[in-house]
Amino acid sequence: MSYIDPHIHMVCRTTEDYRRMALAGCVAVTEPAFWAGFDRSCAQGFYDYFRQLTEFEPTRAAAFGIRHYAWICINPKEAEDPGLAREVLGMVPEFLDRPNVLGVGEIGLNKNTRNELAILEEQIALAARLDRMILVHTPHLEDKLKGTRLIMDAIRRNGDIRPERVLIDHVEEHTVRAVLDRGYWAGMSLYADSKCTTQRAADIIEMYGPERLVVNSAGDWGHGGDPMSVPAARLELARRGHDAAAAARVVLKNPAAFLGQSDRFAPVEGV
């Protein structure tokens, strides 16, 4: 069965991971800009990283028949330095014009600070001005629900953003209902250490239904970031007795429907 991984950090993954994902049925990935595991010292470091997302990774993915798309932003963890953040934001429009870039992301909050919120609102405004979709990072903290609500309130304050063009990621049991109730798409990141497990994701699908729900690996350099977790979720649903169509809904059709709102996202066979 074909699948899409709508949130994975392939700059952290080996070429062998691309091969394994292709063998498991991956047809497309989208890669949001994120924290590199250390704070970059200057804006030029971001510039080179954005080039990697828009020039190198699409070529590496294409060798295995996988389409690679990107999201560009400054991530919330590095938004605590407003001067650096705004310097990086000055570069973002250039890269939003690249042919594989779907929108602004992953923006959001990390520790729910005032500086993070200020930079978040500036990036929301940029997405609204350029009519781009948004991919949101929610905190990996006990303040996840508070942070999720702060993010959604910030988006709502900008009346030009349509909720159906926003994917709010890293939802868990205590945040998914709030996200869905406001009309956003909800992403479950199958990253057992700090986000969700395949079993918990299957529970959420069974509790709330598949409407506007997607699963992703959020695979990066950390322990728990498994690039094979989306097909693992497909197997977990099958183990519970769900048919192939039910699994395809959350691993292929739903992500294709959300991402297909961008004219840069090519149609996927079987959707």
C-alpha cells in the first residue's frame, strides 16, 4: 500500500532510509524546517539549510521514486532570539518561491514564551500575505494544551488564514479534540519518546474517527525517530481488524487531501 509521510526530517536520515521507505510504499514526503539539535550561530546557517531542503533532498529522494516537498520557517526553539529570527525571516520569502515548497512550517511554540509568540505571529502574517499553507509544531511539554490553544488563538487573530489550510502537528489525546473542533487538520507524530506511539495513534483514530487526521514519523536524529513508523501504524490498524481502506485513509488519502490544497503538490496515484 502506498503512503505519504507528511512530516519527516530527511536531512537527518541516510540514503538507505529512502530505499527502505520506498520498498514499504512511500511515494512522497514533506520536510519542515526545524531545530538542528544545536542553535545555529548566524542567519547564513539557515540559508544553507534551506538550500539543502530545496535543492539536495529532492534529488536524493527522486532516486527512489519518492517526491520530496519542504516547508520553510524559523523554528520556535530558535525564535527566542528575535534579532536572529527576523534576519532569517527576511530570507524565507525567497525560498517559499522554490517549486517544492508547500508553505510555512514548522512554526509554533516551544516553551510558550513572549518572544516565541511574537515570531509565531509574524510568520502567520507572512503565510497569510503570501497565501501559503501552514504546518504547526506544538510543544513537547506538560504545557502542550496551553501552547496548542495559544497557537490556535494566534492563527484565529489573523482572519486571512483558513483553518483547513493548517496542519497542527504532534497532537495527543488531550489536544486532538480542541484542534479538530476548530476546523484544523491534526497530525499524530509516531515518535514514542516525546510524542505518540502507533498504539496511541490507533486509539485516537478509533475514538475520534479518521476525519482530518494524519499520521507521520517526525523522524529526525533523535532516539525514537523511526522513518518506518507510518507503515507500522498501517500494520497496527490491520492488527486491530481495520481493513485496507481504513488504513489508506490516514496514511495516504487524508495527507494527499491536505497537501493537495497546494498546486505544487502533484496528484498521487490511487487517491
